[in-house]
Amino acid sequence: ELLQRLYKLPELSRDLRASIDKIMAQHAIHHCQYQEARKRASQAALMLEQSGNLFGQTLAQYLIANASFQNNDIRNALATCDQYLEQRPLDAEHPSRALLAGFRAYLLYQGEQPLQAEQLINEVLAGSQPGYSIDLQLYLYVPLIRLNTRRGQFAPGR
């Protein structure tokens, strides 16, 4: 409620308004309101595109993809990531690329595409911005370990 009132203030900057939209999108995802989450994250992405905030735009796209994923629509989540990464060929060094590419790798893993997932996970983790944060790195190591375990690379006695 407080965020809604703050959002309506005319003097609020685009970036702050977009940040509130992203917070509201996260809140909607946690409450299984996926359509509302996508709407809020899309609003944020538009505002951030106008202000040129590349990291904010990428985070908004992540929220749109995550809302689809949480709604069991991996295909749409992957399409969101692919479309954004194709539209915005981010420099491989940019931390926001690692964030979205890392989430895309996780989606590939969840979508039963282990070879593509493993390749992309290794690329993200080997980059100069490995997974953007320790949280995303851990998020990527779990499927990587599971994939390697399936092949027996972590079997006892090796």
C-alpha cells in the first residue's frame, strides 16, 4: 500500500518508479499472480529502456521470464530470455548478460535439455562476471553437479 502511494507521486523518477514495478512484480510472483507480475515487469522494462538503464531492463526481463517459469511455462520463459538476448546483444563482460544467460541455462536444465544447459552454465561461470552474484553461481552449480553426477563423474571411487 505504501509503495502504491509512493508510486503515484509526480516527482518520482522513472528509475524509482521502475524499481517499484519490479518489487511489485516479485511480490506478485510470490503470490502466484503471474499475469500481474509480467505486467509490472513489462512496465518497468519500458521505463528503464527510456532511461537507458541496461541492468534494470535485464532484471525486468528476468522477472518476466521467471513469472512464466513459475507458472510452468518454460517455453515462454526461454523465449523471453532468447528474444531479449538477441535484441540486446550485451557485451559478454556486462554483468546483466551473465544474470539472464545464467537463468536461461537453468531453464534449459529444467526443460530437459542437459547438453545445452551444461554448455551455457560453463560459459557463464567461466566469464569475467561469473553468474553476476554468488547466489546465481550457486543456482548454476546445483544443476551442473546433478548433470555430472548422472554421467558418473562424481561416482564413489573416482
